[in-house]
Amino acid sequence: MAIRTIGVPMDLGADRRGVDMGPSALRYAGLATALDSIGRSCTDAGDLSVSHAEERDPETRDPRAKYLDEIESVCGRLANEVADAVATNDLPLVLGGDHSIAIGSLVGSARDASLGAVWFDAHSDVNTPETTPSGNVHGMPLAAALGWGSFADTPWANAPTLREENVVLVGLRSVDDPERERIRESDVTAFTMSDIDERGVVDVTEDALDIATRGVDGVHVSLDLDWLDPRHAPGVGTPVRGGVTYREAHSAMETVAERESLLRSLEVVEANPILDSHNETAELGVELVASALGKRVL
């Protein structure tokens, strides 16, 4: 299957500038060369146009969901791009940008198909405008796609064929109290870093993929680079100590590659070159994408 990369240079969902340069950083880190080296045909669809925060009037901003109108515009266009890639038998590879772009990825990938999702992230991203401590939408994309809270009234953000029982969070280590309660009340499956410590990342990832792919047409895999320990991925906006190691991350992505026939869409988000050292986080992101798409040592 050919790859179609779609850049989304958006930082409107975060509170630290710079993540809008993530798509450029990933390309500069050799994404095209990495895909070519494993024999994957790739078309780069370029970047979506995104408004800058400085261009918007802060007085019109809802403090509970900042820049939501602008995020709606971007995610609507991204959903169409992702759906178009899937319809032409390409695998959409979405390059972020902050994690709010996942709303568009999920909505597009779920169009005309049932979808599961595996969420590799330090955070659960299931806050809503009612529970968020920050108002940053990059902490809300899964809640939006599942129609939780006031997102039930924002159909543009909902992926109706994405069911809770096919959503799996992997590697959690920073979850707000309202998020914790909501996860416990839902059919979402959550694996924390303690689960990875106890069982190993391969077993956990295999379980996650089993759950996410059960009875669906395909799975969306979302890789937030803050899933890794900041020693390996310093260039992220919300680093949390105690994440997966370099080798654990590769093992997880290699496990994803074993199920590629069920992979419907893939995204890598939250690379922030302003906070990085010599673009090492974007370089690691490229390596992990290659592992998820079939690269092996032997």
C-alpha cells in the first residue's frame, strides 16, 4: 500500500508555540528517505493551511476550548484528506502539529467504515470543555471523537463508527481526575506505564491491537511523541518523566507493523523543534514511523 503524507502545522490546540513546525521537522529528519529505504512508495500531499494564533482575536476565544472554531476548520479539511487517501487505497500518514489534529484524522478514517484506535500517549486526551484545566484542545481529541460531554453537540468532531470498546490507551502516566473517572465509567481500555513495566511493551501492544481491531474494518494508530521518556524525546510540549524507552518504542511500532493489513491510518504528533536538541525528537519520530511500516534490523 502506498503512503500519503499530510502535514498539519497547527499549534492552536496547545499552549506552547513551536509544534506547528513539527511537519517540517519530520520531513527534514529524513521521512521520505526512511520510507524509500523500506520500499514504501510515498506521495507528499503537502501541508494544510492553518491560521496563526496571533491572527485571532483573544476576546472571541472560549476559555474552555481555545480556538475551537479554527480547529474545526482545519480538522474538517484534514478529515476530507484522510478519507480521500483511504478511498484511493493509500495509507494516510498525518504529520502534526499538536494532538488536536487527531479529531480530523479519526473522523476521516472512520468515514464509511467502523474504526478502532490505539493511542500511544502519556496522556489520555479525554478531557472535555467542562473538565479541562487548561482549555487546550490537544487534551480533548478522543473525547471529541467519541462525542463525550459537550462534544455530543459538535457533530463535526464526532466519529460515530468509533466505539469505546475499540479504543485503547497505551502507556498512560499523566491523567487528570475527571479523565480517570470517565475512563473507568466507559468501555475504553487503558494500559498504564505500570502495565508496560509488569508485562512488557510487546504483550501490552499486542493486547491493545487485539482489542482495537475486534469487529472493525481497520484501526487508527496515534503516536504522541511525549509517550516516550523525555530523555529520548525532549522536543515535546508536555513532557512527563517515566515514559517508554527508545527500544520499547521501536518494539511497539514493530508490533503495529505485524498488523499492517488492519492499519487504516497513522499519525505522529507533538514534535516541537523549538524545545528540541538538534532535531532528535523528529528524527526519532521518523524512525518509529519506519518501524510501524515494516522496517526491521534483519
